[in-house]
Amino acid sequence: MDARVSADAGFDLRAWSAQRLALVEKCLEGWVVADAPAGLGEAMRYAVLDGGKRLRPLLVLAASEAVRGNEHAAMRAACAAELIHAYSLVHDDMPCMDNDILRRGKPTVHVKFGQAQALLAGDALQALAFEILAPEGDSVPAATQAALCRLLARAAGHEGMAGGQAIDLASVGHALTEEQLRRMHKLKTGALLQGSVMMGAACGAPSAQAHEALARYGAAMGLAFQVVDDILDVTADSATLGKTAGKDAAQDKPTYVSLLGLERSRAHAQELLALAVDALAASGLPDTRALHALAMMVVNRDN
Amino acid sequence: MDARVSADAGFDLRAWSAQRLALVEKCLEGWVVADAPAGLGEAMRYAVLDGGKRLRPLLVLAASEAVRGNEHAAMRAACAAELIHAYSLVHDDMPCMDNDILRRGKPTVHVKFGQAQALLAGDALQALAFEILAPEGDSVPAATQAALCRLLARAAGHEGMAGGQAIDLASVGHALTEEQLRRMHKLKTGALLQGSVMMGAACGAPSAQAHEALARYGAAMGLAFQVVDDILDVTADSATLGKTAGKDAAQDKPTYVSLLGLERSRAHAQELLALAVDALAASGLPDTRALHALAMMVVNRDN
């Protein structure tokens, strides 16, 4: 069966997403407060609000719904994952990293607020992510809070996103094997995407079978995301992407396209999609339509 | 009673600290692993190991011992507080912030490893702090894990350390009132110091009276630390400090000394010490000698 045509005809991802993202935006609006001192809140809000695909929140919420997770926990985890993503973009765009001036069609945070404020805004967004995961009161059980902090910290840290970015830095101008490239992307992008799925799972109590299947889904979908990113960097224009196109080649960064070529990269993305879909089928979970539709969206997107 | 002479004669802070710091160093050695990808682990270890007064870990451990807290939780909280402190120094020293090249008598992280790696090492250290607080297994109860994550995130974030640094940035070249200066320092340095005390408290189950007293102790001691820092920036030399002396004045930053003068700043530090000591006396806790001795050390230190 071709994974591209296997979506449940009755599932409307656009409507499903719109409903959930309205709540995600409302929560982010409330949690990323403008009145943090000395303009810091303004820079944090600029980095987070009104932009982005919100893929990580959607993955958290879809996974949590698949395991019938605690809704309060899931919404917090969804927003926390997005805050980590947003902070990583702020720091990644800084002159000492990728030195990018355009993000989501707007000036990057350091261009708008200065480098020092961008650095602090990123730092504060990371702290806020963990603050959101550990609320007072009993809306989220303490065991869930602790599990979510553990998963997010691992996904963000030296064995996750930050580690992947260190490999990325070190790889500029170097030829990587496919195995090395996969490890870099697995950490740099995949860890937080898979982590988002697993945070959603941690909002409920999935069977070992479902847990393992969701981990496989997250790994395949996370890697597929990056393969497609590499493809779009070559094939799309900056206006469609909302960020600078062609910058991997300009910065002499190894990518799936530079390693495998465009056609084999496209085929690889479809293989990964098929793996993700197979994992869902093996999960034993009654309704994984949203996760399924999100994986298809990840692979077939044009920005 | 003069707080300077009220220490319990029988308490040996040096021996107490040495015993605890041996374990803190061993834990940090184990948790800040060298094999993080692409040199990131090396930069993280350089930032954390073999340096610093370890005041925050000592405060966590002293407070936890005062409330007979869970020792596993306290050691994790002690190390997590130090990781947050270490990351803040790495970022604070970067060219877009204080642009400092000397720290603890050694080249700063960005001088040694480059700005991009310094940025990532700081980011990864923050994530690692939360990872350490949320271990798998049941050595630390989930409720304690969640409380520690909450306290550390607040102390580090926009209403704590990061917020204080934003005020610091914005205040260069401006005259502040004492109230504004106090707010800046309360956030920038005080939040994590007080947070360390409260994390120690959260490792046990103090009475409301003890909890409130420890909060007052932490607030007074945290502010005293910064007043003394401002004094030492003027009176000590770089070799004694292990960092660049006189940089507040050189960077035209408002300080207690620039606002109150040297003598009134010294008197203010002693007043804050007396407040901290009074709070301990009002705590109802049977043994607060370590906390008492640490407050005296903070105020009477020469580096």
C-alpha cells in the first residue's frame, strides 16, 4: 500500500489542527507574558507568537489523544515543546551560529532586539518550558510532570537537540557518511520531534506495545521531517519557506540532497513515511488518524 | 548581637563543605559527560568542573540537611543549581554580553571553544540541570522531582536570573534608585541563591514557619551576596577574584558601591547578614549551623 494514499478519508487534519492550535496559541499568549523585565518579555513573545507550523504541539496532542492522555498535561507539554523549538531558532539564527536575518518572513530576534536580548530570550524560553511542565496544584499528576521534564530535557540537551547542533557546527565543509548525517539529524531535529510524540504518550498510560510503536513512529517521522527540509532548501524559494532558501549549500553543510541527490532523497522520505505508518498500525491503538495525517503532512509539505 | 561573632564555635564550615563538595564534584563528573557529540561535552565540562565556590550546591545541601531532606534529591538539586549557574556564566561572558575573557583565572568558554560552542554548551547545561532533577526510578519521589523543576525553572527564567540579566543590560549607563538596583540584583543573582535554599527545603517537608523563614534567609543572603560582589569589584584585584576586577565601573554599570558608597555598602551587607541570621533563629529548625556559617562566609569573603 502506498503510504501517500492510505489516509483515512474521513479525517480532516486541517479542522483537527485548527481547533487545537487555537487553544495552543491562547495558552502560549498567557504563559509567555509581555511584562517580563526590561523588554525581555517582548523579545520572548516575538520569538514564539504568531508564527510557525506548530508541528511539535500537534504531535504532542495527537499522541496524547491516541493514548487518551491527561488533557491539561498534554496542553502544557505541547506548549513546552514549542518553547524549546522557538528558543533553538533564536539561538541558531544568531551571528555566531547560522547568522540568519529572516525567519517566518520576519527579521530574526537578534536583528530586531539585539544579540544580548536574543541570547537571554532564548535562555528564558528554555526555562519557561520547564516551568510550564511543573505547575503547582494537582491538574497534572506529579509523576506525569516529572516524566515530561525528563523527556523534554533529554530531547533538548546534549544527547538531543543541542548535541545535534554541535555536530552540525563541526560538519560544515566536511563530507559525512549517510550514517553520520542520520545521527546528526536524529539529534538536531529528530530528538525534539520524537520527544514531542513521547511526551504526548507520557500524558497517558500506553501499553508497552503502543509505547514502542510510538517511539518508532516518532523516530521515522522525525528523520523524514529533516530529509524533506533538506529537499525544500533546494527546491523551494525563500518566500514559500519563510526563511532563507539555499542556505545549506551556501554554507557548505552536508544534507541528504548533497549526499543522495534529489530523487533518492525523495524516495527516502517516502520510505520513512511508510515506516511511520507501519508503526502506527502495529501500535494496537484504536485511533491514530491524527498521527497518521501529521506524518503525511510532514512528508508532503511544501514549506 | 553582632552577626559576625554569633557563629557556633563548634561548627567547622571548612570541614563540612569539603566533605559535601567531594561528593558534588564526583556527581558533576559523572553527569556532565565528556562524550557528548562534537566537542560539546568537553566545553560543558570546562565550564563546570574544577572551579567556583560551589555556593549554590552548599546552600541546597545545608537547607536540605536543616529540614532532614531526601539526600538523593538534595545532591541532584545541588548539582542542578550549579549547572544553571555555570551556564549563566558561559553566556554572560560572551562578546554580545559582558565580553569577558577571564573566569576563575582561566580563559572563558567562548575564548577557548569559540562562540557557537559556548552558546550550545550553555544551552545544553541548562537542559542537563532539569534532566538531573527528573531521574527515572524511585530514588527521588515524583512530587519532589516536580517541585524541584518548578523552583529551578522559576529561579532561572524571566522572573529570575534571565530577567535580572535583562535589567542589567538595560541599566548600563543609567542611574538606578536603590529600589531598582535591589530588584535587578534580587532577580539576577538572588533568585538562584534563594532558589537553591528553597530547593533544599523542598527535599524535605518543612513546617510553614520553617519554610517562610528559609525564604527570608535566602532573600537576605542572596542580596547580601550581590552587595559584597559589588564591593569586591572595587576593592579586590583580578588575581584574588579569579575574574576581571573593576569591570562594573569600566562598563558603567550601577552597583551598590556607586549608589551608596563603600562604607554604607559594607554596613548594608552586615544588615542583610543580620536579617538572614534572624530568619534562621525564627525557623524553629533544630540545626541551622551550616546555613548560618554559609551566610557569614558570603558576607565576609574576599573573593
